[in-house]
Amino acid sequence: MIVAHKIALDPNNVQASYFAKAAGTARFAYNWALAEWQRQYEAWKQDNSLPKPSEAALRRQLNAIKREQFPWMLEVTKNAPQMAIIQLGEAFKNFFAGRAKYPKFRKKGVHDRFTLSNDQFSIDGCRIRIPKLGWVRMRESLRFNGKIMSATISRVADRWFASITVDVPDQSHLPKAENQGVVGVDLGVSALATLSTGETITGPKPHKALLTRLQRLSRSLSRKQKGSANRKKAKAKLARLHARIANIRQDALHKLTTDLTRRFHTIGIEDLNVRGMVRNRHLARSIADMGFFEFRRQLEYKAAMRGGQVVIADRWFPSSKICSCCGHKQEELPLSVRRWSCSICGVEHDRDLNAAINLKNYAASSTVSACGGEGAGLGGDAKAKPAPMKQEVSFVPV
């Protein structure tokens, strides 16, 4: 299993300047290769006798001309341009496989990063050795033991980070889940998560909390003259605030997902259509502020590390409309209705808690599948999976 450890770096001014130069070189090589790819592909369509563009051919082409046309590339590690073109090749593979959109040109200040292969750097405790630069201090040592695959040096606001990928032999390096039973998690806007146990996690809502400051800094930036030193300072200040908002959100999600995967072996969640949800202009900002996709991503890999599983209910599963006591389904339940009473059994439900309980029952029923689906049961594969298709969902009163 390949895992990554993102570590903050502590470079001096000379080292930070080198990082910026290497990131710029990688960005230039990526954009050059993308433009060449498009030009050569159009030429191939006109004349099929010409070769199709490829990542390996573009790397050879750049190596042949960079000493004459781009001599400044020699000031940084050779990995910066070469790995950028390799990444472009991977981007085109994902595009042709239907996994991603067509590659776009990288922008300065947005995609400031460069990658090193494992033979071009070394790690010694709390420092990393960069080619043509030397040792750079890291804020902490590498946590994982295994074969080091690569390192990506990236900038977020005015801070530099090293994301080191390691191929660990045993993915279950964390303690097993305590197995406090099955839990259902309903994600929402007013509260980040409602658990079937009755717990409610409000969430920090960092964008909403810092929106006034964000607007003020944005207005301040727009008033500055382009190319001026004051505009550069205002841009850096705004970038630091955006980074702070992202860090607050990430911290809350990490704490929540770690707590869930530590306590519960089986976790039931919904397959949310986040792209469709953010089209609602009244809720788009609040939905984006919660980070639903990041929550699911963290939950899946942490559950796998602890030997648990995440059961994902179908996108059209009516978790809010079904009575968790008798199983009756309400025909209509507007989003504004937060509490409702079942017309059959008369039990009054909190909308979010009822949905969480239904997700818990859904996850519990999938572990003992009526059709014997692969991975069912506590001894199955530790991975995120939907419930088997031929599923007899039983709703047990809680």
C-alpha cells in the first residue's frame, strides 16, 4: 500500500528561492510539453505518417534542446522538468481512460510544485537532501517504514511542504478498530455529521467564520495596482487566510474520521451527489464549507488501515424518508422539515438522526448479505464497498 506523509519544511531564503525556481521550471516544462503535444497531435491528424505525441518522445525532445534554448533549466535538478512531463503523460492516460478531464496548463502561484524520484533525494531524520541544494530542515521525521517512492515539494501560501510517498508492506499499521458495533453517519449542513448513536458533530465552518475577513482582504487586493509590491503583499496575505481556512477544515475532518474508524468496524454513509448539491445557490457555500468528499476519502483509507469497512448506500436510498422503527416510507419530505412523525407507528423523528439510524441498519444488513455478496461479513475485505445489488434490507427498531 502506498501512503504519503506531508511534512512542512523550514527552508532559508536561498533554499526557498531554489524551490520557487524549480517549481517554475517544472511548470514551464509541463506547459511546453502540453503545447507540443497539442501541436504534434494536430499535425498527426493532418498526416498519419507522422508519429503520435508521447511522453517519452517529449522528454527526449526537451533534453535535446534545453541546453541551447533553456539553459536556466540546468540550475535546478533534472527531475523538475522530466517528472513534470511524466505527470503530463499520466494525465493523458487518465483522460483517455475516462477518469479525468483534458489536461490544462499550469498557473504560477496555483501549481507551484516539483517532484523528485527516489534516487534523487535522501532523508536523514528531520532533514531531506535536495539535488544541487543540499540538506533542508523538516518539521518532523518520516512516520512510515518502507520503500520511499518519490517526494513532491509544493508551496501553500508562503509555506513549503514535502509530500513523501512510501510503499509500506503492511497496510494495517494502525491498531484494529475497537468494534463498538455498526454506526451510520448522516452528513449535513447545519451539523457536519449526525451519528446513529445520537452524537452530533457541528463542524467548525471556517469559511463562514472568516468570511468577513476574507472579503476585506479580497477588496484590498483588488484595489492594488497590478505588478506593485503592495499587491504582492496583499496577495500573500489573502493566500495565507485561504490556507488557514483549509487547514481548519482539514483538521476537523481528520479528527472526526480518525475517531469513527478507531471506534467502529463498519460505517454506513450515503453516496452524495456533491456536484449537484452545490448547484443550489442558497446552500452551495455551506456545502462546500463542510468538505463532504474529503470526509469520504479520509474515512475509506483510514478504515482500510484499521481493518474496517465503509458501506456506501446508493445515491437514491431514501434514508431521511424511511421510518427507522417500522420501515414505512414517507412519500414527501421537504428539506425544510427537520422533525416529522410517522403516519403508521406515530413515532416522532429527528430528520438527521433518523437518516443515520437507517444508514446503520443498511450497513449492518450488508455485512450479512441475503445473496452472499463478496466481502460480506466482518471477515471480508477491508475496503469501502456498496451493499450487494440483491439486497434485502431489514429495518430493526433501535
